[in-house]
Amino acid sequence: MNQRLVFIGYCIFSIVISYIPLIGLPFIYLSTIFHEISHALVALLTGGQIIEFVLSPNGSGHVVSRGGNNFLIAFSGYFGVTLWSILLFQVGRKNSLTQFTVGTLILLFSATLLLWVNNIITALILGAVIAMLVFILLKTSMKLITYLSQAIAILVLFNAIKSPLYLIDGHDLGDGAMLADLTWLPEIAWVSIWCGWGVCVLYFIWRSTNSSLSK
């Protein structure tokens, strides 16, 4: 199958599903989980601890941490979502690696649920996403799971490119505002960095599909 056409199909699917109420919501939740887990993992890696992990019904979320490197923690959310999308797309090229990665995500999300979640809404959202991943792992064929991994990766990546734009709301809240307070760069600069990073990764994936055709 022409991988370049498949990639275009993923992109069209990602754009279309983002405008369908409810159907696209699980993937928005997945992007938010990746965002907040990126914050949480960097907080832990820089010596902090997680106080609160929250997901909201509208697809937003937040992590409250104590200690750690505030700059890296604030930067890692939007940056990390794009890294997760690269991982999902690349492992989607190998059947066994895809299954292992989905299984690892199930364990990571389950650990998050057990260790950091203390409210029912977050527990329900995270539990639903875990159930979706379990279903994909157990009830889909090995070939289909690779396509699903890549499709989800592009969906997550499109969200990673679009989501930072919501910070430009004049409210001086969120990761961009925090980084603006910590550095000499204004919020719009951080939004541009995150969006640009996502676009660069999208282009890299596009080029990698072209390379696979030329081999």
C-alpha cells in the first residue's frame, strides 16, 4: 500500500473527526492525558512530587506538583504530546512493537489512576481511555492495531499543533504564561515554539513515509 496516501488519509481523518461531537472526544482526552503525564513525569524526574492529576469533561486538565524544575515542567506539556505522537507513529510500523507500546501505555495510565487521581470525573475519563486501549490491544488484529496506532498518532499530533493556540486568550493563564514569567520570552513566543515543533514533526513523518517508498 502507498504509505504516502495512507498518511494523507490519516491527516484527513484527523481533521474530519475533530469536527464530529463526542466521537473525537476520546482522542482529545488521550492528548490531554499525554500532556499532563508529560508534566508529571518531568516533575518526578527533576525531583518533584505530584499533588493532583485532574482531567475535565471538556477535554482540559491540569497537574499540580511540588518541587522540581518549574521551567522544564511547564515546557514539557505541549512539547511532550508531540513526542508521544512520534513514538506512536514510529512503533506503528512494527506489529509486535505496537502491541508492546499499547500495553505499556495501559500500565502507565493505570499507575496514574492508582497513584495520582483522587476525583471521580478524572477516574472515569482515565478509566474509559484505558478500556479503549485494552479493547484495541485484545480485540483487533495485529495488522489493524498498527494502522490504529499511526492514526491515533496523527490525531494526537494535530491536537498538539492546535492546542497551544488556545493559550492566546488574553487571560495570562497556562503553561505559556508561566514560562513568560520565568523567562524573558513572551507567551506568544512559547506558543510559536510548540506549534512550530509540532509542524516540524508532521513534516518529518511525511518525509519518512516518502523515504519508505523509495527503499
